Amino acid sequence: MSLNHYIENVLEKYKSEESIYDRLVIYFEKNLAARKYAEVCEQKGWDCVIDHLTVRTYDIDKAAEHFIGLGYKYSETIDYKNEGWYAKVYRHTKYPVMFIDQTYNDAPESLQIIKKWVDKFGDKDYHHIAVLVQRGIEIEEVINLLKQTGVNFPGKVTGPQGTRLRQIFTQAEVIDGQPYSVLELAQRNPDPKTGKIYTGFISEQADSLMKDSVL
């Protein structure tokens, strides 16, 4: 599948690093919701901005070696031991935040969502990308516009209106009967403590989204 001119322009800035660019192309080719979101952005004159990229893997530190080699630096850990998984966040001055997650080796079978995904799809494709909702626009408006194009949302928005981070996953694309990739909408608002736009992650919301990723 060839991507339209608008998406090609959105991804143009990542061409200098093939390992990021090529994965983004594959993601947009395989994820209809992402292409629909780009169409909405084009129609509305919104910026289509990638907030973060998510890699699922068996071993975060091993997977991170490649990105560290590109200039990414470790930022924080999102730990949800009781739910069987954790993630490390890496940041770069030029590229989107990298969110790399894995299942704990001793997690019970019912909590091995990430491991089962990697068993099926490997760790080279992005499980999801998050796009940043345009400033001044509520996430609900974007959801309603995407629903009009046929995009479904199995879960609810995490984070009440006005809070520093609000997120939702689209319904997963399915390959060979298994949930493959999703699109995340992320609305970032000012952090009440600093007055600056919040750029971090919230463990409880991340785990809620994890469960939505298989719906």
C-alpha cells in the first residue's frame, strides 16, 4: 500500500533515521485508524504530531541498545508489577519519545499480554504510536470525528477532563485472528504543579490502556 502525500509529508522529518522511518511507514500502512486520523488532521488543518512510539519486546534493555545508539537517553520507568509488565521511557531531542515495554518473566499466563504479542509479531514493528491532540481541542472531539469515519474505540478515555494527560486507544487492527496494532490519542494539558505541558506518563492509565489493546 502506498501512503498518501499528506502522510508522506508528516513522516518526512524521520527519513534521516531509516530504522524509525521504515517502522513508521509499516505502521501507517497496516493501521487504518492512523490513516483516518491523518485525513481528519488534513481536513481540519491540524498538525499531525507523533507523541511517542511503542515497542513491545522480551527484553527492554536489549531492545533499547539500538535506540540509545541513535542518541536516545533513558528517562523513566513505568512499573506495574502487579499487572505483570513494565516499561522504560527514552527521549531524544529530534525524534518522538520511545516507550519500550515487556512482560515480567514470572507474570502469570493471564497477564502476559506483551509476551504473547511478541511471540506472534516480534519486536520490530511498533505496537502503537500516540498522536498528540491539537492544543485547544478536547480529545472527545477527535474521537467523534474518527467515529464518523468508521473508527471504533473499545474503551473509555483515561484521565478526567482538564487533567494533565488524557488517552484512549482505537480498536486493534487484527492479523491472523490476533490483535495487532492500535492508535493512541493523547491529550496533554498543563501540569498544575509546574504550569508546563505535561510530558510524562501515568502508570495507572498506561495499564488501563494495556487491557484495551487486546479488545
